[in-house]
Amino acid sequence: MPPNIETVLYSHPDIEEAALIPIPDEEIGNQIKAFVVLRNGQEMTRNAFDAFCAAHLPKYMVPHQMAFCAALPKTSTGKIDKVQLQS
């Protein structure tokens, strides 16, 4: 069974939070966009993120897009608000 993408992202020591959303794509159906919050003081380049994902995920599961964020939006219950991420 393939790994869970968010579980793999959370296994990186520099990633504090991560969320994924689908981005509609006419050719392949959906692309994956990752939103990543780094731990305090940590830095990561897009290339380092891509390399980590490529080393731990099958190619079709590697996010096509990504964004580093200072924080992820939360719902009133404290869960990551993926609806806000899509807007």
C-alpha cells in the first residue's frame, strides 16, 4: 500500500504542519498542492522539498505545487481549514 502523503510530510523533522488540496487539472484530473509550515527557525528550498518527497513517495504522489506558509488557517474546532486553502 502506498504511503499517506501527509504522514510522509510530517515525518520530515523541519515540517511542523502540512495540508494537501486537490487542484483541478483538465489533463490528469487533479494535481496535488501542498501547504507547508516549517518549525521555528528552519529553512527549506523548493528543491529540498521536492527531493524529500521524491525519496519517500511514488512519483504520482509527489505534490505538483507547494507553498510555504507562516501558519495554516484553522476552523473553530482547531482543525486545518482546507476550504480556506482552496480560495
